[in-house]
Amino acid sequence: MIMKQSIIKEHPTATGAVINKVALIVFLLLTLSACGPGDPKELYEQAVRIFNGVKYEEKLLNTKIDSEHSPESPSDVEQAVELYRKAADQGLAAAQTQLGICYFEGIGVEKDYDEAVRLFNLAANQNDPDAYFMLSRYFNFEQDHDKIFEKAKKSADLHSAMGEFGLAECYQLGIGVKKDDSQADYWYEKAAEKGLMPAQVVFADRFFSNNNYAKALYWFEKAADQGCAYAAMMAGDLYLHQTDVYDVYYRLTGKGKKRVREIPKDAEKGLALLHKAADCDYAPAKYCLASYHYLKYLKNDNIQSLKEAEKWMNEAAQQHLEIAVEMLPQVQTILRQNGY
């Protein structure tokens, strides 16, 4: 310290130089903090707000899910991707996973599985549960069943709803593990209880297949509340005691018998759910509405019901729903016979 003081005294211009240097460093630091990458969590949350419509988990049920939304424009997508990138570059695991999903799905960037896997591995090294789940999906492409199960289990062990869903699939289908329906139901239920729509739909379907209609209805309604058109249609048909499009078809053609539902009939609630699904432009729901009005016509000989049936049957047929295409001429023939 004494030596430093003496040096300064011997060189009077040094003090000013040191002060100027410190001031410059402070200025640069402040400038960098103002213009730099920003807080990774804030960047990530901003990206999520922009990008909240791209829900990769909803794609897992492909045609069954009609509730997917999209960001408002391509520029929104690109902005969200860049925000994810900035946060990912700072090591935020959640952002690395989301950016990886963008590369995995080709959302806002060109598809690049190598880059997606690199990002997933970075996030997985920080124990990000969704990164493990996406690695499980990647190994599905590779048909590496052991890896699919391993990554899904790791994700589920970290309490990811998607991981639990993936693990349930493994047990249901025997992917990397022996088939076990009880384990499949256990993990589907855990994911469904966390509000994961695909799990709610699959879990409801499993109850429906086993003729447990009350529990099927419960989970279909849960999924319908989240905007799933397929679930809304199934719940609506259960309330109407129609069930599904195939049951209705067999009943209309006299090839099958109505099964006992053990659910109180509620036409108002059932029709509301079917209309909710039809409003999503979901053709099977339109067919179910047509079937409801057609059955009503057959029971009451009400021509207005037949007209309503023709309207919905026609809309479903225009969307190339095979059953509607087959049944529409029958409805139209009856209308012509009645002078319409």
C-alpha cells in the first residue's frame, strides 16, 4: 500500500488515469447489462407468453385433438424462438428444452434432430424432466425401446406429467418393458390428475373400452373443458346415450344393440357438448348431431328433426367422413319422399 501511494505521488497524472479507467469499466458494465442478453428467466417467460399456443403434448393424439392454437404470426414464432435461444445460451434448462422442441418439430426453425438432441441433453444434464421426455420421443424415431423406456421413466421419476404419460404408453404397449395394464393405468391417472389433456383422453378411452362409462365420462369432460373436440363429442354422446359414431351407425343400420350406459340421460348437456365439438369443425361430432336428430325423427316422425339431421350429415359428408357419406343419401331420400 505504501509503495502504491508513493508511485501515485511520484506520478500525479496517474490518479486521474486510474479514475478514468475505473469510470470506463463501470460504464461498460452498465452498458452491457442494459444491452446484454437479459435475465434468462424473464426471457423464457416472455417467450412462453408469445409461444403458449405451440403445445407439443397436444400433438401426441394427432387427429383426436382439435384444440391446438397457434401464435398470431410467423414473426411471433421467430421472436419466441430467439428469446428461447437467448435464455438457452445462458444455460436455462427449460429454455434449452423448448428450443430443442422447436428444432425437433421444425417450429420457427428448420428441423434439426441433432441440434434438438444436443439441447435436450444439455437440459437433461440439469435434470429437466421435459428434456428427458423429449429424448424418449427422439428414441421412438430410432426404435430404441430400451432408451424410450429409460428416458420416459427418468422424466416420470422427476414428476413430469408428460413423462408419466410416456411411461404409461411404455407399459401399455410393452415398449422397453413387459406389458402391464395396471402400471399403465397408474401412470395415465397420475398424468391425467395433473391436467394433461392427452392422458385424460387416453385414460377415458381405456375406461370406455372396459364399459366403465361413468369414469370415462368424468375424464372426457375434464379433457373437453380444456377444448378437446373428441372428448367433448364422446362426453356428449354418453349423456345422450348414443355413445360413439360406430355404435350409432350400427343402431341406425340395425346391425347392433344399444349398450347400457348407467349414466343419467341429459339431452341438454349432451347437445351442448356435441355443439362445442362441432364448433371446432370436428366432423364426427357433426355426424353425432345428425344421428341424434335422425333417431329423434325415427321416434317422433318429426320432419324438422330430419331436416336438422340432413344439415349436420351433409356437413360431415363434405368433410369426407365415410359414415356420413354413406348415410346421407338415406336421409335425403326420406326428405324427398316427404316433399322436401
